[in-house]
Amino acid sequence: MKIRAGYKIVFECFQDVPMVLMLTVHPSRASEILTDHAIRVAPIVHTRDYRDVFGNICTRLVAPSGLIEIRNEFIIEDSGLPDAVAPNATQVPLHELPDDSLIYLLGSRYCDTQKLTDFAWSTFGQINGGWQRVQAICDYVHDRIQFGYHFARSDRTAFEGNQERVGVCRDFAHLAVALCRCMSIPSRYCTGYLGDIGVPPDPAPMDFSAWFEAYIGGDWYTFDARHNQPRIGRVVIARGRDAADVALSTSLGPTKLVRFNVVTEEVPAHEAFPLQPNIDPSHDGLVGQRRFA
């Protein structure tokens, strides 16, 4: 299966503003990208890529005063299979965890585990460790939080999400990650593309998505507390401790978001290939995309 994905993001800058972008598909999926995959910036400015401590690809640039457009369109190969399900995956004893997984047991900016530990153990302590415990956490978070874009708040922590009972996909992921960590299960936050493939189309605007991965049974498995079902066509961009580590854009100065469009869709089998998304001048963007701003 082939997936067409991309975005168009426009900022208004009120002075020259250094920026860090995290919009490149994660290196683990690089070999599956079938077309040119490059961040395009207008006006043209110098950009430089580097890898952060989590292995994500970051792009540095200095945006000039005025409007700056950042966009990309590409096609990626995908297995077409839903997220793996391993109900027999057991919880790994702490002393056997890989060294690089230990950081994902610690509290972080948005995953304030110290406020949730007692609740987590009283709620999930009697459930068998591993897959069953992580799934129980996902079930709880899925039922606990009401999804809505109008509930978005950039500084909401996992504890606050549990108290307020509203949020967007990042809030579902933060609460699930924090509860898993409280139960000594390494968990990491993920951001990327997730289109309506294999499910009824969502009439809401397309956006990037957030989910998480838990280390059980000697491997990292994907979980999604918002949708709470295996999904097809995830394309990971970045992984980290929480949303603070994987911000899609970080502006080190005053900016205003003017436009934000995302597209993620299956390429029809009969469609000629390679083919990039068509540009329709009347829409000033990607044909068929759902508009967010």
C-alpha cells in the first residue's frame, strides 16, 4: 500500500526568528519513502538538519520577518497491516530492561508521574503486567477523556488531563504514558501521520496525530488511547519522553500561525505512480485535504 502525506504550514514572523522543525519522517521509515522527501521553505532560507538525542531528525533555520511557508509532499510505502497485537507480551522485569529504555520510566514535563503513582497502582495493580495492563490503561484513558479540538491546551499535563477529562490526542497519549510509567512499563510519546485508512472518514480537519509505544515482551508496541483500536498507515515522525521533546515546530521568537494543512491518504491502486498531490490555485493548497486553518 502507498500513502500520500504532506503539509503546508505558514507562519507570520515579526522579526528574524530562529526555528527548529521536526517534520521529517523518522529514520526508521526512510527506506520506505518512494518520492522526494524534503522540507521546502519560501522564501528560500538556509536550513540544516541534525539528529537529536532520541534519534529524530530536526531542521534548523532562521525565518525572516514576514510570512514564511513550510511544506512537503511525498509518498511512502506501507505494509497495509494494522498495528501489531501481542496479548501474550509480558512485562519485562526492571533489572532486565535495556539501558536506553530506562529514561522512559521517568516523569517528564507533561507526564507528571509523581501525582499519579498511587492512583495507578490502586487502579491497575491487580491486572497482569504487560499487554493486558497497558490495554487496561488505554481503555481507562479512552473512556476518561472526551476528545475535541476546542479542548486543546498546550500546557495541560497528564494529571490535569485526568482531572479535567477533556483534551486532544496528545492528552490521551500523555495520560497513558504517565500511567504506564507509574506501573514500571517504559513508554514513549510518538507523533506522526495517521489518516482515515480502513476506518470511516472523520469530517474534522486533518491534523498530525499522537500515540505512544510501550516496551513489553522485549519489544516496543504501538498503542493509541484516543482511538483504542489497531490502525493502518501510521507514519512516525518523532519519538520522545512527551510532546516537549517532539514539537513539530519551535519558534525562538514571536510568530503567529497563519495556515496549517495536513494530508494523509491512501494512494488508489489504479493511480499512476509516482504522483505528488495536485495543486489547485483556487484552494491555495493540496487538493482533497481537509483544512485546519
